[in-house]
Amino acid sequence: MTSTLVHAIYIFIAYLIDRIIGDPRLLPHPVILIGKSIRLLEKVIRTVIVKENYLKLAGLLHPLIITGLEWETRFGRLKQTIFYERCRS
């Protein structure tokens, strides 16, 4: 089988699993958490910064801050997992 066909089969199987199992009800979806963090950061920026020019600069930095926080969250979790596994062994 070609690698394209194998990838298509993996995607189809993942789709079926997602349709059968779905998202857990107890945990919020990561996109919801990211949306909440975006709203919170925007509130903080708008209360701290009042000048229009600085708001434009903050608007440029806003996606970088959110992306950086998301990256650090995931990378930090990975570091915790690796540290935990090393301590266990």
C-alpha cells in the first residue's frame, strides 16, 4: 500500500473512533480553553492600555502571547511527564 492510502485509512479510522466515542463530557475541549484565555487576555489588555497606538501594538502581540502560552502549556506538560517517568524508573 502507498503511504497516501495508509494515511487515508488512518484518518478514516480516527474519524470513526471520534464519531463512536466522541469528546469526554467532563473535560472541556482545548479550543474552549483557548477561547477563554483569549477573552481574558483581551480584557486585561483593554484595562491596562488606553492609548490607541498602544492598543494596535497589543493587537499585534496578542496572537503571539496566546500562541506562546499554549506552547508553554503543552511543552511544560511534556517536561512534567518526562520528569515523572525518570523519577519512577
